[in-house]
Amino acid sequence: MRGESHLSAGPAMLQIENLTHRYPNGVVALDSVTLSIGPGMFGLLGPNGAGKSTLMRVVATLQTPTSGSVRFADIDVIGEPDRLRQTLGYLPQDFGVYPRVSAEAMLNHLAVLKGITNGKERRETVHALLNQVNLWKVRKKALSGYSGRHAPALRYCAGLCSASRSL
């Protein structure tokens, strides 16, 4: 991914400047990317190998870039990853799951990782999400047994399993 883009007339919610990521094998996935996105909904489109997934992993603090900066509102994403994780819900296209774990157990685990340490609050959050996406009746079922319609609902819950301002 190369270049510069400004996708909003208002203040930037996400500000990326000169972001570069070079993999150990020498492949440059991001080459001085500068991007400014305001509040709202945006899509990231491009051909396979363009750097979309690498960019999203950097923004979601799952990967550290070679150079550059990323700000989400007032948060330095690279310098304060834990602070960002408290406010960002990341919903990847695919995410690894443990096939014998139930949706309720998986979301409970994700909620702990997202900083919801109070048991009552976590239970209420997980139960509300499962009800919201109609997974309550299958909440105890192993994830390997989920149908094609259940898996996207679970990914949605995983993305919202925090005190997220953004997904």
C-alpha cells in the first residue's frame, strides 16, 4: 500500500503518517502510507497483497510497523497500545478459535483480554452480546458445531466485546 489519502473534511479520528512495514523476508507491505479518516464508516479495498491486512493489524496493535505513526483520536497507537485496546473493537475477516470452546467461554475470555475484569460486568456484557445476535440458545455449543450463520454473529460479538467506541 502506497500513497496519501484524506477521507474526511472534519477532524481526523484516525491519523496515519508515513507508515512503513517491511517483513523480515524483505517484502514491503506498507510504503510511507499517510491516511486521515474522520468519524464515520469507511471501507478499505484493494487487491490481494496490497497491504490492507497489514495496515489493519498495525492499527489494531497486533503488529508493530517498521516506521511511521498512528493516532486514534488522542491515542498514540504505537506508544500506547493498551490504551487503544480499551477503546477499539477489532473484527477481522477470520479469527482463530478453539473448536471445542463454547461461544460464551470464548467471549468471556475476550472480555478479560479487553479489560473487563469485573465478573458481573463481564457476564452481563457477554450475555447481552449473545442475545443481541441471537446466539443465546447456542451459547454453550462448541464453536466447531456452529453453522454458517452463527460464525459471523460470533465475530461481530468478538469485535464488540469491550467498551468500544469504534469497530
